[in-house]
Amino acid sequence: MSVLPAPAPVLTGVDEVLVAMTRDVVGSSIGVSTGPLDRPKDTTARLNWFLYRVTPAPALINMEPPQTGWTTRRGRPPLALTLHYLLSADPGELNATGNEVPPAHNALTAVMMLLHERAVLGPDTLITSSPAKTVSQVVANAFDGLVEPLRITMDTVPLETITGLWASGLKSLRLSVAYQVSLVIVPSPVPFSPGPPVQERRIAVSPSAGPRIAGVAPVAASFGDQISVAVTGLGGQVTVTLSRAAGDPDDPTDGRPDPATTRSTGPWALTAHPTAAGLTVMLPNAELVPGRRALDVTNLASGLPAGTAGAGLTVAPAVRGAGAPLQPGQQATLTVAHVLPEGRVAFGGVAVPYTRINPTTVTVMVPAGVAAFAGRRIPVSVESGTVTGRPLLLAVAP
């Protein structure tokens, strides 16, 4: 048993409309059928409608039905489709005179002319003459969800596609014409239940037009750096956030429900300290992945956002120290921040790959050329991803 009620038989309804129009124009001398092309042989001429493809209709793929408008917070787009048909003329078995083709071709011509003249079908459009029936009388309630009349248009399909369709069956190629039927709407069988009206209005008044960021220094920062944000227009309550990037560690203190079984998805909340020029903040930890981030400053009024300003900030990888003085030609262990699993360490401009032990520790082979700095200090920097951090002076063993 399905969790949803049965939807309206829309596809069958389109089949029935096409068959009814075809039978009305060709009469009883030509057979009319629907379905795949490899049907058993028929000794009489026949026209066959084959629904070979269903595609989404771009016109309503992300839009609400015009009659109802928005019905949910995220919208409730209908299932909007375009149906692709192949109308084939099968002349039947070869007769003694060899003139079995004209009746099928004449019938195909009559149907093409009918669809050319009656290309737009509304619920009240007359589609048969004996007896006289409209679309809604032929298909009952199948088209109740239509947002506009059905449009039947001849489709230009490459010959390779048509021959490929015929090759998938067991019959020889027959003269075929492709048609599109749109806009076909399958209404949702689930009734919409609107939420309750607004029962309590919250209106907050902010004393400021909103924050305005004049600059961020430094523009590339690492864990432990103090970041100064020059900003004006701050209100009484301010939040500062840093966008989250793929690969960032989890933050179990972000206030989300059930942190034991879920992971953080929202931005990082930074602790801000007011200054004469604006604010100062620091990165939350050394495991953030390197790269460009969005830094947002938001005023709050009665707990509601009352203006936001944003700026860019680059999280840069950094060398924070070494376990011992560097020994040329020997492996060194470095304390780092914001590094990816792969990257390089540069010793005075000579870059060598590192091996990451954990997010804050790497090992690297010190180049032999570092011996020129024996007893002195050499600038060492780390490159991770597309970002290179500023160098740190490390001691070289004498």
C-alpha cells in the first residue's frame, strides 16, 4: 500500500485524447492503437501512438501553479511534464495489388492536419464529432490540474533517434512523425494544509541603519592572530560569524540539537571585543581548512537581525614552531595550523612536501641547503591548497 493516494491518471488521459482524435478523423477503416512499436503483426493498416519519453517541463519546474501562488515557505511546484510521442503509420501486410500503403499515409495526413488545426486543447475543446465530445468528457477528471491548455506540436527528432527506437523492437521501420504534448500537470494527491496565521508580531527597532565594514586587517590570518575589523554603525548587540568550509572540524558547542549524532553545518560564531575603531576577533581553532571565507557582522535588536555587513577573510596556513633546531638532511617535526593532507614547507624559498601526522603536526625532510644558515635562523613557511602563509623564523642547529 502506497504512502500517498493514487494520483490522477494524467498519462493515460493524454493517450485517450490522442486516440479519440485519431479515431474520429480516420474512421473505422484504419486501426488505432497505443503502445510500443514491436506489436504482433496486423494484417490491416494501423496508426500507433507510442509515448517514448517523458521530460520535465522547464516552464513550471520551480514555479507554483499560477492559480494558487505560493502555498508553502519553500513553494510547492507541481509535477510538470512534457510528453514525447511517436505517431507511426503501419500499412499492414502486403496485399496482392501492392497498394496497401496509401490508406495508412492518407490517414496519417488527416491526423497531422487535425493536430495542426487543433493544436491547443482546453477542457471544453471539442475533439470528436461522432459523438461530439470535449476533452473533459473524454478523460473525466484527469486534467483537473492543468494550469494552461494542452499544446500539441510537431517535434523535430533526428532520424537517428527514430531509427534507434524502431531498432529496439522487432518490426521494420515505418513512417513516423514525432509530437510533443505540453504542459502536462500531475496534481499532487496530498492536500495542502496551511499553517496558522500570525498570532504574535515581533517588531524590533534598531538605533542604527546597520553596520558598515571599512576594512579587515590582516586580510590573511591564522589561529592566534588578532583580527581587527574596522566597522561603524554597530548596535547594542552584535554577532560576528565566519563561513564554514568543507573539511572544517565539528563544533559541538554550536548549540545544535543532538550534537552527539549530528555535525555542524552553520557558520562559526566568533567572540568579538569592541575597540575604538570597531571590533577584534580571532579564529576559533587551528584546524580550519585554508581558503577564502566570508566574515559577517550583524546587529541584533530584540534578538532579531537588524542589518548585516560582510567582508572577505583568508584563513592562511602557518608554521607555529619546531620541536628542535633544524638539522640539514634530517627529518623535522613542525607545529602548524590550517593545513590540508598535502602541501609543502618552504625553507628560505626551497619547498619540499610534508607528511601530515594530524591537523596541527607535520614532518618534513630539511633540505641540505639549510646548512648555509647554521647557527642562525631561517624563514620557514607552509603552502597548503592555494594559500601560502607568512614565514616564521626557525633556528638552525650550528
